[in-house]
Amino acid sequence: MKEKKSNFSNSIGFVLAAAGSAVGVGNIWRFPYLCAKDGGGLFLIIYLILVLTFGFVLLTTDIAIGRKTKQNALKAFGTLHPKWRFLGYLTFLVPALIMTYYSVIGGWITKYFCEYIISDGSALSKDSYFTSFITSKVSPIVFMLIFLALTAWIVYRGVEKGIEKFSRFIMPGLIILILVIAIFSLTLSKKDTDGTVRTGLQGLWVYLYPDFSGLTVKRFLEILLDAMSQLFFSLSVSMGIMVTYGSYVKDDVNLNKSINQIEIFDTGVAFLAGMMIIPAVFVFLGTDGMASGPSLIFISLPKVFEAMGPVGKITAIAFFLMMGFAALTSCVSVMETLVANCMEIFHKTRKQMCSMIGIYSLITAVLICLGYNALYFELPLPNGATAQLLDVMDYISNSFLMPFISFLTSILVGWVIGPKYIISEVERNGEHFGRARLYSFMIRFVVPVVMLILFLVSTGIGNL
Ligand code: PFF
């Protein structure tokens, strides 16, 4: 049975829902630690340039393809060119892989939020707490279930009444929370036992100062690679999600303006997240506190909250609530893409497909949880690191598939159907697409070359 295609009610609804997908754990956790690791302001400058060039090109391409074809990624590419149908299937793989672990991370956030509500949180600041939690058999599965059920419920309610309504409510709340914590973070200070005082403003300097020391070509390329993979993940591009959301956009919406707003939203939240986390970690743990990976938010930050004293608990609750919101709207976009695609493949209702995708998500997420105990193994990755199940999924989807899909999409749009196709969709209502020439140049020449290099590096063929 075919359901009537639903839409976002207006431009703001679309922008908030797309920003809801874009703003997630990537902005709040990954961006700050990459920034700290990759030379503070230097990483910021490189990232901003990439947002304005690659980010804008990839986001415009995805959204315009969605609105023009009014189809999900799975069918949209076949509509652009029958021989390119395979690209739709390839794109579908990314949310299918991300769905396996995103709700697991959402479960970890839910657990920390609940723990801070019911206890004073001192146990969470112990080094071993996080590891013993994720390696336990039952607890991660229970919290993943709570998060997954919430996601499925929002997706089940549909585009306008579910996704749009929740994003309208959650996104402004998230901005307010992040602003309050960021300002609070700047006012912090602590005196060490040796009498030195570290302040939030010094921490801000650590965050923003462009550190060029020891910069070699190899190091620069590594930073570029970090910034590029962060960009994909953060903007949710090249994974069919923005094509799906684009297909819900009404024809009278100004795409160019909406795309700028989504980029500003996503980058703005990442910037504020850095302002919130880096000064606080600097004050209480020094520059060594910026650990990478999950340990930043699940191990370092609880130590910061503990060191804050009485206000630590309430700050922690606000922080994990905000993180939970951000993760929820992102996870919703992943599940919506899977549901919407499957509704088209199987000609079933939203309700039926929500149950089917819900079961798929549940089984795979349980496997990911078990990857930390009963199913524990480590695989070598082409980049030399070893990884267990969750990281393997993350590597295949973000480091491997996304550059490959972007490469193929740029060949299709740049050389097969031509950039005019996208440009005319952006200018559909007579709007002026100011960066049309930049768009054409990037999609034809720059994106394919850079994406191919990224892809080769991720396969290990082109090791840096
Ligand atoms: N863009 C989200 C973030 O920055 O956390 C992550 C994300 C959402 C990635 C949806 C992939 C996805 F399909």
C-alpha cells in the first residue's frame, strides 16, 4: 500500500529538521577533541574553509537531488540516470551501517543522564566506570533499548508530526543549553597545588590560537583528512539522508538560503561545543585532559563535573540532556532514511516499515553491545589501528564509503548529467545562486580528485 508523500510544513521546519540530523555527537564530542588535537585555531580555519567549499557543494547536491526527483536516494540516482541506480543502493548502505551503532552511543548518553539524576555522579568520574559499564552484559542493552524506542516512536509519527515537530522543540532548546554552558565554562578558574591559576579564558585561547609549531606537509595533510572526515559526518552528507530530507522540501522553499542556514547551524553548534568543553577541561585537567574517542565525554568530562563541586551535578544533567537531544534528532534522521527507502522498496506502510527497521536496529545494536564482551574481537584497519565491532562499522561507513559515494556522485553530477541540473533546481523560483560558478568548478574538478585521494588513503593504498 502506498502512503501519500508527506512534507515539511515550511522552510524553518526543514532547516531545523536537517540541522537536527547534522547536529549530533559529531559536533559536541568529536569536533572539540579534533580541534584540540589538530592545532586549535589552525583546525578551525581549515574546517571553515572546507565547510564553505566541500560542505556547501555536497549539501547542495544531496538536497537538490532530493527535491528535484522527490525520491529517496535509492530511487533518486536511478531517476538521474538509469545506469547509476547502483549508487542509490550504495548510499543506502551508510545509514544501514550507522544505525547499528548510533543507538548504542545514544544509550550510553541516556545512562549517564539517568545516573546524574539519581546519584551525585562521583562514581562516573572514576577511570574504570565507563569501561565496566560498556563491557557489562545487560545495562548497555537496556539503555540502548530506551533510546531506540524513543527514536522509533518519533519516526513512526511521520515527517511533519514527528521529525519536524520534535526538531522545532529540541533544536532551540539545545542552542540555549549549549550557550549557557559555554558562557559558564568561560567563567571557571582553578588554583593548582603549586599556586598556578588556570582560567576559562586561558582555555579559550588554547582553543582558538592557531598553533603552527611543528607543522610539516605530512602533518598538514593529516589535519586536512581529519577535518574532511569530520565534515562528512557532521553535515550528514553522502549517505542519502539529506537526499531523503530534500525530497520532503516543498518547491517554493529557497534552497540556497536554507542550505546556508543549515551550515551555519551545524558549524555554529560545533564551535560553541568547543567553547563549552575545551576551557572546562583545560581548567580542571590541563591540556592533557583532551583525550580522543569516547573517553572525552564519558571519562574526562565527568571528572570536570566532579571537580566543579556543587554546580557540577546540574551542569552534567544539562550537558547529557543536550547531548541526548542532539543524538536523538540525528538517530531519527538515520532511521527515517531507512524507513522511507524501505517503504518504497516493499510498498508497505510507515507503521509496518518502522517495525521492520526497528527489529533490524534492535538486533544489530545488541550485536554491537555484545561486541564489548561476548563478541569481543579486534580487527586491523587499513590505517594501521585495530578496532572492535563499533569502530569497524564506523570506519566502513565514514572513512571508506562516504568519500567513495561523494566521488561517484561528483562524477555523475559533474560529468554525466551536468552541474546545470542542480543549479537550475536551486534557482527554481528565480532565486540567485551566488556561488553557482564555484559549485560547477568544485563538483567537476576538485571534489572528484580530493574524494578519490581520501578513498585511497582510507583503503590503505595511499598511506600518508
Ligand atoms: N551528523 C551527525 C553528527 O554530527 O553527529 C551524525 C550523523 C547523523 C551521522 C546521521 C550520520 C547520520 F546518518
